[in-house]
Amino acid sequence: MRNSALSYWEHQSFFGPTEVAIIGAGLVGLTAALYLKQLRPTWRVVVLERGALPSGASTKNAGFACFGSISELIEQEKRGDLLAVVAARWAGLARLRELVGDATLDYQPVGGYELFRHEEATLAAECRDKIDYFNALLAPVISQVRTFRDVSSEAGRYGFGGVGTLLQNEHEGSLDTGRMMRALLARAWAADVPVLTNCAVESIETSANGHRLRLANGAVVEAGQVLLATNAFATELLPELAVTPGRGQVLVTEPLPEVHLTGTFHYDHGYAYFRQLPDHRILLGGGRNLDFGAEETTEAGLTAPVQAYLETLLREVVVPGHQPRIDYRWSGVMGFGPALAPIIDWVRPGVLAAVRCNGMGVALGAGTGWQAAMKLAVG
């Protein structure tokens, strides 16, 4: 007998057999669902989400449409094929904007800026010396001769404290994470893809007839194929995956209408980042490099050292002379690994993983979802 907690109608319309079950309703999972329905419109597809809202980084990130500051690119080039990864980030941003639309995303092409304090002059000089190199390297990807330029002469207009060097990425921007996810959720339902929240998957059982996903609420979903799109949480179901969680902490101030920061800003190799929101609040996040071990967790939470670091950075560098009240604090969990590229591969028969965006989920998410949908469509 089937689970008596669910009605006949719920079994038929929500938890019935499906061609593809997608675990995770973040950016990757929802875009994969939408693209899969374009490719296979007659297939039944369901998305299973553990939380009342997407539980990873998709609704908790800073809304940076970025693909890499110079100090980040210098470090990332040591780890793999940088050009291919940046190309994937750039293409992913273009795909996201095409899928959702700039107006819905509130996409703003405000540029990205990397700042260096006076005591970081050596790193600043190294990055400045790499401008021509990275402009030439990225030109075939961006289709522009110039991506980066030195705008240190403009640093004074922002009112930053102790900043001596400012480098601009002309092709980055910002977007509204909440509006992005609301649009994707609405489009999934409109495409006849149920997005079932509070449906944590406890296990994936594989047999000759397909897969049985046992949920924490007692329900069971039968699926021909499974897409695991839970990013940092992926090893809870597939421990063999090379994914390490990395928690990012964020704070948002009270409105500061007298402050005018146009752009998205990166500091300390990209480990700190900030921007001004449309309602004049300052969003500031990062600091996991203070203690990588402590932040390698899937647990939501805030720590005193990181919050103190962010507040000091806010008051000494971002808005010196101000003592703004902090109105919001939260954390989100990203997925990292030894390679720069995401994992988009079959990890078990009929089970595809699309995870590990290495802190670049906004840039890589839609492209990762598209590639996952292509693989699922051909089986």
C-alpha cells in the first residue's frame, strides 16, 4: 500500500512516476528543468527541494554577474584551463540573461572593480602588470579588445578609506537574486514542472527499472533518470563526489542615501565583495579565507570573527566616517573542488551530477543547467 499521508490525487499529480527527478531547486536545477522541457516537452519532470525555498546559495548570493577579477584570475590560472572556464562563465551569464531577461533580473551593467589598500601595493602592482596579458587572453571570449583597465585616478570619488589602486572589469554587472529565482520558479510551474518544497531526498535506490527516491516526509518518487543539482550538499547523497562546502557570510546595512557606489566591488583576491543595493543599503560579504576549515560546512550560521572582519572592512574601507546599523545577516553555502570546472557528468547509471560551481554559481548556473539538460535528453 502506498504512503497513507498522501492522497490519490497527490500521488498522481505530484509524486507519480517521472522521466526525470531533479534534486535541488537552485539556479542549476531550475534551468536544467526548463531546458529539458524545451528538449523533451512530453516528459514528466519534477524538482525536489529540501527547504521552503532553495536552500543553497542561489537565493543567498550577492547578485554579482561576474567572471573574475585579476587577482582571482592569476590564482585560478595555476589550477587549470582558465580560458575555458572563463568562457563558460561568460556564456553562462549570457544564457541566464537570455532565459530570464535583463528587466526581470534587474541586470545592471555597472562594471566590476577590484580595490587594493596602500599596504597591498605589491599585489596591486602585480595585478596592474597583468592587465594587458588578460585583456589579450580574454579578447576571443569577450569579443572586446579591453576587459580590464586601471582606474585608480577615480578611486577618490567613491570615498573609500586607504585605497590606492582600483582596477575595473568593464563587462561585469549586478542583478537581483530574489527576482531571478522567483522568475525561474514561476517559469518551472508554467512549464508543467512541479517544484516540490520541503521534500528532502534521503536516499537514491537504483534498480533495473529505474530509481526510487525516498523522501524525509515519507513519500517515494520513481524516476527514470535523476539529476543531482544540490552543489555543496551533493556529497550527502553521493559521498564520492569531489565537492567541498564553503560557507559565505553576508551582511546588509541600513539605507545610506548619502553614499553612492556604482559598481560591484571585490577585495582580497575576491574573498570579500560588496555593492550598493537599489534601496541604498550596502551589501558586504566574504571572509571565509579567515578560517577555511571552519567555513567548510553545510551548516547555516554566522561566526564572530567573520562578522567582526566584515564590520571592520565596512567602517574602515567601504564607508569610512559612517557607523551604519546592520539590518540583515545571513550565510549561504557554495561548492568548491580541486578543479575549476563544474562537475557535469554521469556518476552512477542514470544519475547525473551538475554541481561544484566554485563560487561562480550566477555565472555558471544557467550554462551548467543547459549542459545537464542536453545529457539527460539523450540518456
